Amino acid sequence: MRSRIPRQQAQWPQAQAARGADGDAGLGAGLAEVVAGARRRVVRGGDRHIDTAHLLHSLLESDPEVRAAFGEGPTLARLLGYLVQRSIGYGLRWQGSVEDSGGLPVVEGAAGFSPLAAVCVTRARERAARRGDTAVRGTDLLASLVADPQARAVEVVRRAGVEPAEVIKGVEQGGRGVSG
């Protein structure tokens, strides 16, 4: 027997904005898990876009090289603690706003990403290309996420007691952890 209740697709703006973002990201199969994790956070949190903090959280969960860039111990614990607080409501002040540093060009083909997160994805691809690689590494994305002072990922990193420039330096030096 067929149900009389019509089947509905998710109509929430956050689900529509996040749907398909991993295919549009151009990050390749290696980081598809990162984008998928960020997309789940968007839907769960009722956010409108995948922002740089969503990407940072997913990177930390899934990429050992990214975790190594922050070192072991208290720094990594503070960072993850802040991200968890954000995911359970601390980031409500960000909800309903779009992450953008103001002077960024519109990036085509990055549906579901905040304008700044879309630019970070593009910068991560450019980092990989400069290295002569077509595969974007998690550390490429990490370095691009913490490079813009207006990024939510930068706010998260600073709240954990780490300077973004030190993260980039650690990535450049092969993933040595930051002190803190």
C-alpha cells in the first residue's frame, strides 16, 4: 500500500545550501570525507553554509597531518574543545550570518560554501599546484583556512591559544606541532 503522505526532500535552507558541496569543492577524493563531515555539521547546526570552522573541525577529526600541525596535548585538546562547544551552540552568534572578509571575489562552482570557505578551497588547490601536485592535502586546506584574519577558523585557532602564522609555519616545516 502506498503512503498518502507525500515524500519530501529536505527543504531547510541549510540542507539545500550544503547539498553537493563536496562534489563542487574540487578537493578530490582524499578530502571528500572532510567536506562531507563539514556538511553534516551544517545540517545539524542549522547553519546556512559550510564555513572555515566547519572545515577545520572536520580536518582535525580526519587528518593526522593536520592534528600533527597543532601538536599533541593541551593545544589540540583546547582546539577540539572549542570546536565541540561551537557545534553544540556556542557558535549561535555566527548562525544566520555569512562568513566573508569583504574583498573576496565570488567563486563559481562552490555551492554550499561561505564565500570565504570557497576562496580557501581555491587557495588550497593553488598550494597543491605550486607543489606540483594535483591532490590537495589536508595541510594545504589547513594553511588556507588560517591565512585570512576574518576566517572563523582563525578565531577558533586564536581562542585555543595558537597564532595562525605559527600554524602556517608548522605546515611549511612539514607538520611540526605548534607550541602552547
